[in-house]
Amino acid sequence: MKSEVSESLPQVRVVSAESAAENRAWVRDLSSRGDRRELASRRLYEVLLRAARSEAGRRAGRLRLAGPELDDIAHQAAADALLAICGKVETFRGDCKFTTWAYKFVIFDVAAKVNRHFWQRAGVAFDDEDWDRLPARLGIEPEAHAESRDLLQAVHRAVDEELTAKQRTVFVALVLNGMPTDVLADQLGATHNAIYKMMFDARRKLRTALVDAGYLPEQRLAWEHREDTGTSEPVRLEVQMAVVNRGFEGRGTSGDRRLPPGQHLTDDFPVLSASVTPLIPKDKWELTITSESGAQRRWNWDDLAALPVEQVVADIHCVTRWSKLGTRWEGVSVDTLLADVTTEATHVLVSSYGGYTSNLPLADLRGGKAWIVYRYDGQELGALHGGPVRLLVPHLYFWKSAKWLNGLRLLLRDEPGFWEQAGYHNHGDPWREQRYEFD
């Protein structure tokens, strides 16, 4: 007979000694450098590929494709999952087998890619309104439908009364129907930034309407965008979520003068992205600088590597409130690239592989303030952190340091970038806490 005390104890998942040893080996090898990490990555890729093929095959009934195309989905999902796992291996807690933990990444990624292919090929009406889908999209379990009925009706009413026709179309396509953002942008002939801006404005209107209707702040709804899948994942509504987590937990060290207000130190290097991680081989990489007159100058990888190299030690500060001090980079000063460029431009729109953009005053890129970097902490810059080449503008919030850099467009007047159109501050000075539009 079990005692009351034993029945009240939480169930603890026990990992066998053999599995624990395997877990430690995976974490050790993937966290190392050189041949050991390369070998572990290859082994893990094969494990992930088997899981991806199985999951893609299971979901193939939803797709109008098979064979090589289905295998392409599996290979890309395995590659993306491997990048994400290597970037987050330090977060593995060891309460299950490492491969079980890793499977979650690849299964989620396959689901996202299958959904993307479905919407690209199926020819389904993306504006079909089925409001019975809303509870599932809100993450509400069936047994909680009754108590959530009033809230669901309030959301429906707010969509009807507060959103413009275009905002409603975006809401229905992304939220009710689970269409990926980039696919919807193609369908509507719009940019990803324009769709995101409509989502942002719709979210703000719905939030205000729900509060006015008497719902408490914890019942308000916001869009969730997962940093590890970006545009491949359908938009989902959640309770108490923000567009970006405003409270990244790190070590608070308010006494350190190198730390801007509201920031926390971290020894990690968190990854936040607005899109799927693009994989660009160095021999395919190219940077283009376009002047306000349309004149262009281009550099390939060999051209960039031939330019004078600078070693940079800089503190970096993310808008999600983490800071990492004394980071070490290698690359080329933006001053070097602009040395022979004659321009009267005042601003720059930075572009990336994958479609991301960010805007900066030209003055923030000149005078030894910014670099085009391709090495971090003595190693080639990995794709997860923006490789092969990213921008580094350490005196501004880190979203201004665009990853996967491929272009600088010189402008005679400012033009907001991706996050700036979504409500982030146009300049982004961490010492003035310029995080959001009205800061």
C-alpha cells in the first residue's frame, strides 16, 4: 500500500546510466571544436535524417509530391535541426535521451516545411473562414472550450469590428488557416515586411478591443513567432506572449558600467531570428553596395578575404535584454568598403539572404563603428549566428547587426527595415533604452 506522501511526490523521469553516459558524450562532442565536433555532427545528422524521412513520409498524404522532393524536405529539415541543436546544446537538461530531445527539433521542422509546401501547391482558398479552428489555434484544450467561449466570441467580434479588410485577410490566413507568412506574401504580391506590419497592427487593435471589453491583461492575445523556425511556421495565437520575449533571464549585474540599463549578462549566445536560417556556401556568397544613383560595387568571398582584417572586441546588447561582454570578432571595417564610394546618402538599408532588412543612419556605419565580420571567437562564423558574413554594429541593439549579410543600399532618406516596421525603435540605442517605437 502506497503512503500519502509517496503518492503526492512528483513523477521523476529516470535516465539509465548508459543513456546518461551517451548524453554526456553528445553534449561534450557537439560543444567541442575541430574533428570531434565534425564527427559528432555527421552522426547526429544521420540520426536526424532518418527521423525526418519517417516524419515526412507520415505526413506525405497532405502533399502532392513524393520521391526526391519529399527527400529534399527531409534533408533540409535535418540540416536546419542540426544547426538549431548545435546552437542550443547547452540547454539540454539530461532528463531524457539526447536523441529523443533532438527528435523534437527535426519533427517540428518537418511539420513546418510540409505545411509550407502544402500551401504553395494545394491551391486552397487561404481566406476561408472556419472559426471552429480558433480554439485549437489558441491552444485551448477541448475540455476548456466552454469556459473560454466568451473570450473566443470577443476575439471574433473584435476581428469583425476593428480590423481593416486587409488585416482581416491576414488574420484569417495566418491564424485560422495556419498559412506561412512568406507564402501569404507571395499570394498577395506583398513583401514579408508588409505582412508582418499588418499582423503587428492587427494584434495591437485586438489587444485594445479585448481590454476595452473587460478582459484582463493575462487574457490578451498576441502573436507568437518562434525564433528557430521563423517564416516556415504558421502563426499561432497564445495567451501572455509577446512578439519577442521582453524578459530574457540572465545574470543581473547592474553594478557593471559596461551594462546598459535594463540589461542582464549572459555567458551564452542566444539565437533570435525572423526567418529560417539560410545556408550560403562561401563560394556563392556576395555583397553588393548600391549607391543612391544605382551604381553598384560587388565583393565575393575571395575579394572580402583579401581586404585588411581587423580584430574587434565588443560588447553586444540584444533588445530582449541580454548582453554579452567582450565578444571577439574578425572582419573588415565598413569604412574600408566605403572608402572609394562617393555618396551624399544619409541612411543605409541593410539586406540579408532570406529577405531580412534593417535601416541605419550612414553615420552609424562610418568612423570605426561597424564591421563586416566572418569570424567569431577564433572560428569561422556559423550560419546560426549569421555566417558566412554578418554586419556588426555593437553600439546599437543587436538586431541592427544583420545576419547573412548580402547588401547595403545607400539612401537619401530613411526607409524602415523589418523590425522597425513591426514597431521596434528606428535607431536602437541601448544606452537610451530605445527598444520600441515610443521609447
